[in-house]
Amino acid sequence: MSCSSRQLLCYVPEIQYFGASALHTKISRYWSDIPSDQYETLKTQLFSQIACFSSGSKMVLTRLCVALASLALNTMPEAWPGAVPEMVRVFQEEGGGVDGRARCLALLELLTVLPEEFQTSRLPQYRKGQVRGALGREWGSVCPLLQQLLRRGDSPGAVKARVLRCLSSWVLLDVPLSESEGLVEDCFTALPDPELFDTAVEAIVNAISQPDSQRYVNTLLKLVPQVLSLQEQLREAIQNGDMETSHGICRIAVALGENHSRSLLEQVEHWQGFLALVNMIMFCTGIPGHYPVNETTSSLTLTFWYTLQDDIMSFDPERQAVYLQVYRPVYFQLVDVLLHKAQFPSDQEYASWSSDEKEQFRIYRVDISDTLMYVYEMLGAELLSNLYEKLGRILTNTEQASSWQHTEALLYGFQSIAETIDVNYSDVIPGLIGLIPRISINNVQLADTVMFTIGALAEWLADHPVMLSSVLPLVLQALGNPDLSVSSVSTLKKICRECKFDLPPYATNIVAVSQVCVCATSQCMWLMQALGFLLSALPVEEILRNLHSLITPYIQQLEKLADETPNPSNKLAIIHILGLLSNLFTTLDISKQEDESGEGTAPPVKTAPPPPGPNPVRDITINTQLKMNSFTLPYFPPSSQAVCAIFEKSVRTLLHDFAPMVSQLSEMLGQMYSTIPQASALDLTRQMVHIFASETDNFPPIKALFELVTSVTLSIFQQGPRDHPDIVDSFMQLQAQALKRKPDLFLSESLDVKAVFHCGVLSLKFPEAPTVKSTCLFFTELLPRCSDVPPVARVVQEDGKLLLQAVLEAIGGGSSRSLMDQFAEVLFSLNKHCFPLLTVWLKEALQAAGFPSTRVTTEQKDTFTQQILRERVNKRRVKDIVKEFTLVCRGLHGTEYAAEY
């Protein structure tokens, strides 16, 4: 199309944009479809279109430039060796009715998108290296042009802004900092111009943030005074409330300091310049105002302090000592600045903040907390002493009033360090514990921090139990305040976990207060866990007495709810009560097996049960089980899940102490699963099989339960299992666990092994990845049993080919590529344990035309067969063979998409 005709300009911009985007897609993704004899014509037409649109729609111009950039990347350096000089020459030529400013802006747009297109291009790896090198050599043509346009006094602001964008784009190609030094200095001269400020900041930050730029120390040293010269502009911006300017200048200072602190530290003769830069960054850290309402800059600096500390501590001891002499005072100053920034605003101002601003401030304080914890590694015990002295002065100075915010911030500093650092040997902690009761707590934020600080010192209190009497009353008092539910319950839980053997004198009071608060606090589940820890350390008689007083009201509520007509309110109430009991049983364990969360994989089975004796957990659980079984079973599936959760945690906690309940629980589980099939019941059955199936006394009820749930699940498969992927997943895990722990379960005449096998084959074709993984695990456990479990051997011999076909279908494209490792393990297991059969099955299955994919040839299938049959030892190799074959089956072999997966 000629510029004079303006044919394309007749269309609306949206259609023009679509056409330009389609052209770019064709060039970038389907380059191989374009004949080489059309390269020159395509290039000429793109130049022409860009010239036409240089005064038209900006979004269409950009897409056309991206298309030409993609063309250049695909043809340089061989077919189009001088791409960039030709672009410059074409757009510098006059003519075509396009004014010089428009041509200049179009050229800058083209030069800007060229490196950006390279960063996102789909070029093969070997081509990327070639093109990167070619682009690097083109910088010699770009740099003089940018300098000329940026330094000309008559250049419009729009042109200069585009020049700065272009520079930002090119430096991302690792242009040597020494070669862009002049342009970067020009960027500093552009910073006073408000229209150019943002693009100049971006260009400077990109230039000095490139990893390779640390090699050019002389250039970096020249940039330090340039950055320091911005301090006056920074102060003026802060005074005028210009947050964007202060933010941009801070970005520049942090980029130089964070990326090059070690290089600048090593220039000892220039230590004063770098220290001045550090102090400038300190000024940015302590910028006036509350984050994020009055300022958003200080958070940018926190990573710098990590980096500087790491670099200082990485030097040899002699040089490290020199740097510490200079920078330890700086880091003490940093602690003061951070604690000041962490202070809450006034109550009135804080109340005016939005919920989003409060959340951002909370996260900001967490970042400060992490920084303080890290700084402790450099400053050590002296930091805690420093904080303690300041807190002591505040709390003992009656003449000079201090804001609660100051006290809270100092406590927050203690908490930040004590949460992750071992402070057991600190000589200031006893004094801190003594000071805490003297704090006048009249604010929720301060009270929260007091609670969390006490919680952070729970391990120290365990070693110094005499100090419990100083802080425990504060915690119990806070339990009754709904605004302090998270901090007070969390702290009580930590104390009960760490100090439980020192708490018997306080147990009666703790239980009494907790019983009152458990219904009022939103953290009632944590509170029940705390009581579980506490009761675990009491004498047996006291445990039983407290358990009865705790549990009886809930049992009575359950009985009452069971008598009512089922409704949504009943359901929620039942689930809530069962959750409370579940959390209590999670941590209640007189065998001293601590399990704070109650989560995780099944524990290892003990080799022998413990000596007989009273176990209040077992006794009370039996009583609770019988009652729950009587009135929750007929109701809601969520109730069944909650009941299973209780017993799963009890089984995990008690292990072999649970043995007397196995028969009763097995009967209850069977009834529950027969009435309301739930994955949770299968998971609990799997836990029971794991722990008790190998015990002679408990094998009969476990066997009966296993057969029952298997029979019920097989009926679900007959009706259509697609609506129950969770049940199928748990069922396959149960079968795998049975084969692993007690393969004798598969010797039962009541167990239809053939039906289980066929259900597994069907489950391999499910779309849900977890279900497929569990099924593959089942087969990898089943196939090794061909040698010692006759029913398994028979079904594999008769129907093993169906399993192989399902595996091959999955590899051929029927399942996600992410599951190929699991299918490869099944194939490896077939090869290892059924080699003669697999040899025949593979040949027969792969003889079918178009199986497992129409994309594979007979030769490729033969090669795959030979490779698999050779590998009976190296599982990793089988996985690689399967991955390569599945790419061939899917038509992805050799593609860039496959390589990136």
C-alpha cells in the first residue's frame, strides 16, 4: 500500500490494530511458513505502513513496529545484517509527506520495541545467543542517535521522553555501563523536568541494575556524586508532599546501593562517598509520614540493609572489623529509625484509615520485624540491651510522659527478635519480664503486642518458670477481651505447650477462665488445643476430672441437637462442637508426644505397644465415641467428616493406646460408610490399616472393615464413580496402603480383587490429577505382589493387558503431561515384575493402527518398545523414555513449547 492511497486508514483503529496484531503473530509464531523470497517485500511494506501510521493511531503504530522488530530478529544477522542502521537511515530520509517529528517518534518507537520483542521472543536458544550478540553490536548505531536527540535544545519533550524509554529498553540487553555512561549522566540532567522525571528514573534504575554493570567500578564511582546531588531535590519534594518525586529519587539511590554495595565498599579510598550514599538511603528509610498513607517510599529501602549487612559480613575478619567500626553505629541508628516507622499513628488518625491501608501497614511492620531480626545477627546482645534501656527509661520515668506508641514499638522490637532468635542466654530478658506488668495497657494495639511478646518468650519462660506468675495473669485477663482473642489465645497456647510441666499450680485457674471464654472467643479451636497441652501434664485423676467438666456440656448439647429436626443451624452447631473436641484430642497426650497442629502424614507405627495402664484420653474418647455414634451418624455428611477428623487425630496421637477401641471404631466406620460414603471415612480406615492391620488381635475387625468399605465402594463404581473423584482418590490410597502394610487382606475370599483391579484401570482415566496419582500408586504396590499373593497374580495375568492399554492411552495424550512420571512408574513396575507378559502385551497393544496416537509411526513404536523392555533397573531412564514418547504422540517433540514445559 502506498502512503498516498491511505487505504488502510479507512478502517476504524480497532480493525487496524487487529490487522497489525495478526501480522505480528504470523511473523513471530509461524516464521517458518513465510517463504524466504518474500522477506524483502514484507520488510518494505512494513516500513511503508509504519511511515503511514507515524501520524495516525499510536496503538496501531506500536503493533506495526513490533511486527517489524520480530521480522528483524528472525532475519538478523544473516539475512538482514545491518537492520538497525537501515531503520535509522529509512526514517531519517525525508519524503512521503510525513513530517520530521513524526518520523523521529516512529523510529524511536521501533528502536524501543526491538529489544523488548527480543526479551519475549520464541527464538530457539541457539538463535537467541546469535541475535543478542547482533543487537549488542547495533548499540553503536543507537547510542549516538539517542545522545544527539537528548542533548539538542530544540528537541520536543515528547521526543526526549521517547529517547529515555528507548534507553531503558536497550540497557536491558546488558549494554556495558561504560558505553551508556554519557546517556545515563544525561538522564540525571532530565530529572528536574516533571514531564521527563518518571522515564528518566526508569532509565537510570534499569542501567545501574544490570548484573554486568558491577564490572565498571569507575563509572559507578562517577554516579555516586550524581545521586548525592539529588538530595536537595529529595528534601524539597518531601516538604512539598510530592510523593512521586521522593519515591523516584529513592529508587535511584537504592538501586545504586543495593546492586553495587560490595563493589563500592571495596573502594576504600572512596569510603566517605559511599557512607554518604548509605546515609541518604537512611534518610529515605526514615522519610516523614506513616506508611502507606503519607509515604510509600521507606519500604523500598529494606532490602538494601540486608544486602549491605551480607556484604560486610562476607569479608575476611580483618576487613570485616574495619567495616563494622564504621557501620555498626549506622545499624543502631537504623534500628531507631525502623522502630519509629513502626509506630502506630494516633488513635484518631488510625481510625480514619481504610481496611486496605491498615493491612498494608501490618505487612510493612512484618517487613520491619524481619529486618530487625536480621540486624540482630550483626549487633547481637547489645541490641537487646539498647532496647531494654530505652523501655526501662520510658516505664520508670514518671515525670516525662511517653506515648503508648513508643512503648509498643520497643516491645515490637523485642518480639521481632525473640520470635526467631534464641534469647535464652540474654541477661536482659528477666528485666523485660519484670517490666511488662508495669506497662499501662489502655490500647488494643499495645495489648496485642504485649501478648505476642510474652508468647515469643514462652521457651525462655519454660527455663525460668518462676517468672510465670508475673505474666500469666495478664494473659488470662486478656482472654476475656474479644479484641485480643488472637494474641491472647495464641500466647496461652504457646505457654501451655512450652511450659506445661510447670503449670499444674495454675491449671485450675486456667481451665476455669478458658471454659468461660471458649464460647466467646473466635479462637476457640486454638484455646481447646491449649487446654489439651495443659491437661497432658496433670496427674491422671485431674485429667479425668477436667475432661469431664470440659466435655460433658458439649455432649449434652449434641444430645439436644440430635433430638431436634435436622436443619442448617443444627448442622453448623454439630460441626462446631465436633471441631472443639477434635482440637482438644489433637494435643491431649499423656505419652508426651507433642503434635501442635495435628496435621501431617501418618506417624510411624511403634514396634510394640506401651505398657498397660489408665489412659484418660482413651477412656474419654471411648465415651465420646459411643455418644457421638448414637446421634450424629444418621445426620449430615459434614458431621461424618467431623467425627472422622476427631478419631483420625486421636489415632495419630494414641497409636497403639487406641487398640482397645479398634473393634468399636471399625464397626462405627462401617455403619457410617454404608450409610453416607465419605472420603474422610476411607482416610480414617487407611490410618487404621496402617497402624493396626499387622496386630493379631486387631486384624479381624480391620479385615471386616476393609472388606465392607471395599464392597460399598465397588457398588459406587457400578453406579458411576465420576461424581465422586474424592472417594475414588481415597479408595485407591486405601488399597495401596493395604497392599503395603498387610497384603494378606487380598487373600480373603470375600474380597473381589478382580473388581478392584478393574476399578483401578477405570480410575487411571479420571481427569483429576490427585486421583490418577493415587491410582498409579495402587498399581505400583499391587504389581510386586504377583509373586506372593495368588489372587493378585491371577488378575494381572488375565487382565494386565487392560492396565497396559490404559497406561499407553494416557501416554499417548489421554492424560496431562504432568502425570507422565507416575505412568512411567507403573510401566517400570510391569517391566520389573511381569516382564514375559509385558513383552507380549506391548507388541499386541502397539500393533493397532493409530494407537496410542495417530502421530507415531510403527518404527517409533518399535523403538519405544525396545527401550522400555531394556530398562528393568533404571527408573529415571524409563521416565525420560516415556516423556520423549508422549511428546511424539502429542506432536510436540522438538518444539519450543515442549522445551519450556
